[in-house]
Amino acid sequence: MRDFDYYRPGSAKEASRLLAGTSGTSAKAGGTDLLPMLKAGVAEVRGVVNLLGVEELEGITVSGEEISIGATTTIASLAENKELRRAAPGVAKAARLTATPLIRNRATLGGNLAQRPRCWYFRNQEYPCLKKGGATCYAREGENKYHAIFENFMCCMVHPSNLAPALWTHEARVHVIGPRGERSIPMNRFFARPGEKPDSEVRLNPGEVITRVTLKPRGPRSGSSYVEVREKQSFDWALVSAACHLTLDGGGRVERCAVVVSSVAPVPLRRWEAEHVISGRKITEESALEAGEAALEGASPLRDNAYKLRMLKACVADAILEAGRRAEEK
């Protein structure tokens, strides 16, 4: 690891100024992604801007109209917050399933959303893959057991954030500050596909810093859920994940529904096909499985990952059933 300058800003605005005005500088919060990449030689920086200690970036506020979560709030805080567990149980569950207790105590919301791909070709400095400025996705013809089954025509990476799909179903917005001021980005527009922005997975402009994420709490007769499948129950990345947030009408039928899946494409994907199948119907195992089957539309598995099709169908069905149970309880 090479030497670098280290900055401790007192505000988000100062952090933005440092990032915009110093070439080769990266932001750091928990450091659970940046530091391993620096040690592995995959990333190089001339300076690091430490966001921890900037008070305006911390904390969770839950009201009847909005939930606001600071970007440097730890994943452990999300998992343990009782108000968040009532208002957005799918988000809290996604946090509880993240990594290990040690990492959850360090990793932050902003870092979880903006982390780099976990593809082993990207993380190995010996492979000049497309995401590192090369011309080849080595996973396409190489080891692709854990890679994308959707939108894998250019880059076969899968989106690594498990919080992203759960937040998306709650109509989350990512708030940022940069040289041109503040703006908010809907979660469905926050993530960049490989062809749009090869050197990043998020639509942040130079010098912009994530300050907070806002989302809508569940209302009457609504429920949210998050389901993932891993190869092992201890610390592991999701093979497939699905989040659902739905509202039932007075007759117990689905009035509104959002289903977002992840770990199956370079970005989280909203599965409108599944929502169309379940809308207007009562939630049963049969209708949930039909929605899960619809979620597979457009999939194009690689040589070694067709097993994800069965997993995705089951994850979507389970997410719908779990969200439905919570909606009936409220």
C-alpha cells in the first residue's frame, strides 16, 4: 500500500470540497471496502477523506411521513433500531443479515450502497477487466458460478448491496452534497450500469458525498420483507436476494406492490412482471410462486449459474409471503 494524505473534515460540505479539489482522493467511512482494495493493489489513492465524526452524517430519525438515515450510520444501528424495525422491517432485516457483527459495527449505510463489485476478477490485480478500464469481462467464459443471470451481455458482475433492494421498495432517495450544491436521487436512478459508467457503480459526480437516505415507512395494512439465499449461513455474500413492500386492500388483496431483486444483475432490478401477477390477488403460496416465476422473465444464465433461476423464484415468493403476513398483522 502506498502512502496517502489523510483528511478529517468537520462538515459534509468540507468533505465535498476536499474530494473535488484534490485529485485521486477517495472518501472513507467504515473502510470495510476501500482498505482491502488498497491492500490488494486494486485501488490507489493520493488522499483519503474520513467521513466518520461528521455529526450531520449520523443517526436515524423516524416520523410518520419519512425515515431519514445518515450516510455514516452503521449497519448495526440499522439492524438494532426498534423504530426502524417497526416502520421498515425489510430494511432492518437486510441490515441484520449483512456480513458479521464485527463488520456491521464498522460498515455504514453509504458505504454499503457505494461498495465496489465483489467479482473475483475485479478484485484480483492480475486481471485488467472491463470495470478496471480493460476490454474483457473474464467471468463470461471463466468462473461464473456467482455472477449475473440478467443484463450480463457486457459485464457479469452482480450488485453486492443487500440494503439497496429493501430501501428501493420503500421509495428511498439518496441525498448528496457536491460542488454544485445538494440534490436527491431516487434509488432506482442511483446505480449505474457498466456501460453507463465503467469506473463506478453509482451516479455520483466528482466531489459529491452521500449525506443521508430517506424512505417512506409502511402504512396501514402494509408490510415489507427481505429474503436472501447464501451458500453458507455464516458470513457470505447473497447468491440471490429479493425485497418486497406491499399494501393490502380491505378485502385482503394486493393493492400496491414493489418487488426488487439483487445479486442477479449488475444493478438491483425491479421485477414489474412479478408485481403484475400478484396485484389484485390474495396472497397464497400459489399466487406467490406464480409471481416468482414471472420474475424470471428475461433471464439469460451463464454456463455455471442457472441454479439461480430456481433460487430467485423461491426468494421472490418468500418475500411476497412474508410481506403479506406483516401487512395482515398491522
